[in-house]
Amino acid sequence: QLQLVESGGGLVQPGGSLRLSCTASGVNFDYFNIGWFRQAPGKEREEITCISSRGSSTTYADSVKGRFTISRDNAKKTVYLQMNNLNSEDTADYYCAAGLRRPISSMRQLCARDKMAVWGKGTPVTVSS
């Protein structure tokens, strides 16, 4: 069965950068779209970015567009999240999740939360001086 483990979280100063990794184990990693989600205290979990199974398509939330970049290396079964110009609003627990590739009618459905079958346990990111 597919399992996901996040790493790379920690404390970073405002304006700084951080790279998160989501490493998978199990079979058929190439069949899964992978998304990054985050949840801050008192807020609902939100999708911030997603990458398609072959890495050909990506989506970004407006809050991170231009600052965050998602990428994947299927040979290493790893998805990365490069986060630049971090600010205090980026403080949250960050989760990666996987959903089997499927037909979609819009790119917004690529990593729809209710279709993500496997979740990691999360890694915390704190942006503070």
C-alpha cells in the first residue's frame, strides 16, 4: 500500500526559504496525483498546490502562487515543495496527500481533497523572527 512521509519542516525567518519533501513507499506511485495541503490553528485544511501523476500539470492557490513551486521525481518517488519569501501567514502544519489519477473536467479537481486517498502525518513550518 502507498505510504507518504513528509520532511523538511522547521523554523524559518520571514523572507526565508524552505524545501519540503514527500517521499512515498509502495507501488504505482506514477499513478497518483500529489497535493500539498496546510492547516493553521483554528483554520480548515487548505489545498495549496498539486502536481499531476506524470508531473506535466500543476496548480497553485492564490496565496502561494509565485512563491511556492511543486515538483516531483518519480524515479525517487518524491514530491518537493520549494517555498520562498515565507511570511507569518505560511505558519502551519504541511501535509502531502495522494489521489489516483482520474478524468477531471477542470484543473481545480486535480487534487480535490475528498479524492485524496492517502495522507502523510504532516510536518510543521513556523515562520517567525
